[in-house]
Amino acid sequence: MTEINSVSETIETDAGPARVTWHRAAQPRLVLAVSHGAGGGIEARDLRALAGVLPGHGVSVALVEQPWRVAGKKMAPAPKTLDVGWRGVWPALAKTGLPVISGGRSAGARVACRTASELGAAAVLALSFPLHPPGRPEKSRADELLGAGVPTLVVQGGNDPFGRPREFPDGPYELVEVAYADHGFAVPKKAPLGQEEALEIVTDGVVRWSASLG
């Protein structure tokens, strides 16, 4: 993984100030804008891995911190408020004139799916899509994923309690499974693949898929 210099900017939104940290490619052809989940920030292992790898493949990565996170709050607001924050940063993401992949992990993946069509996203990257609350498969959020309306890649841990790959319905999306991994793509020490190998499955899958987008 290559260390990439990053630059942060604060964006005013109707939900409060958000923050975008750019990891720019030397000759970008795409922008991947990706936000965090409801219980963490852009320090998540998969987001760090993508920011380290994708710029070397012509994809600038914009790590987006929602206003609630910038404000230092510990609990994410309602989904509608998350959507407001995401809409507010979109002009800053699109100002390069390049196609923008709308992405996120967990709750951020739901936001990306819900808003992709209206914002004109080129595609959606859904990391650890929370198909349902743990132990509540009847509370499915599949309609959000299936309704994204643009090319979509789901990257899902094989042991994610929010939805294992085999639980996902058929639909117009690709799915990359990270065997043994949980919701944060952590793998048990006894698993036959290590943590770095698990993250390479994530990054390799996104690199391959993003290359197919043009």
C-alpha cells in the first residue's frame, strides 16, 4: 500500500459542516467519494486501504466525514439527516468534472444507494451493506440496494451479522465476498487468511470493478 498525501476541506451543508479528505491520483479518471458508518469514522480499515491503493490506479479518493462526526457526536442522526449531509458535500465532490462513484460503509452505503440517482452518481460502492439489523432478517433493507439505479458493487464480509453474502437477493449488482470477515472486515486469527489478505480482497475487487467503469 502506498502512502498518499491528503488534503482536507470543510464543506458547509444544511446538516452542519462536513469534512472531505482527498487522496488524489496523479492522473485521475474517476473520483470515489466514500463515507463512514454510524459507529465509526474514516479511520475504518477498509476506507484507509482504499485511500492508499486506488489513487495508484487512477481513482482519486474523497473520504467524507458526515456533520455529526465532525461535530464530535457519538451517535449518528436519522437516515434523512445523513442524506442531507451527503447531498451537501456532493457539489464539492463533482467539481472536478470527473465521474463520481458514490460510496460508503454500512450506514454510509445506505446513503449512497438512496441518493445515487438523484445526484447523478456514476456508480455505487457499498461496503458492508447492512442488509438487516443483526438477528432481524425480516427487517430487510434490500429495497435501498436494489433501487440504486446505477452500477453497484457490494463488498461484504462472509461472516457479517448485518447480512452474509448468501442472504442477499438476486439483483443488478456485483458482490465480492471477503471470507471469514465481519462487519468491519476483521478476520479471526484462526482464519486461513490474514488481515492484510482480507483487505487486499477488498481493494483488488474495487480496483477491478472501477476499471470496468471507464
